[in-house]
Amino acid sequence: MPLTHHPLVKEFPEYKEQIHDLKIKDNHFSKLMKQYEELDKQVFRIESDAEPTSDDFLRDLKKKRLKIKDDLHNIIKET
């Protein structure tokens, strides 16, 4: 299976405009989105063997990324 990034707009294409607006207007959303993107990049580097680490560490990163993704999705749905 090919490795890929998981940008928020790709994860929720139906909310593309809302994501853009929230990123500009909502500081909390913007900070969470930045954290999500940083975690996504780190997970990608690890999965592509550019940054070796333990399976437990990778699993924890993925859990954090998923939690932030859920938080972002909740904010999007509330607007």
C-alpha cells in the first residue's frame, strides 16, 4: 500500500471551504490544524523509514493525530 499524507482537506473534502475559513478566523482551530499537520508529517516520515522508531511510538502518534482530527471535525460540524 502506498504511503500518503492525510491533509485535513483530503480527509474531509466536503468541508473544504469551512476548513479554509476556520483556519483563517479561528485561532484554536488553526493551532489544532497545525498540530495535526505536524503529526501527519512525522507519521509519514516514520512509515517511509526516513525516521525509524518503535511501533509503540508510531501507534501513539497515530492516536494523537486521530484525536486531533476528531476535535477538528467536531469544530467543523459546529460551524
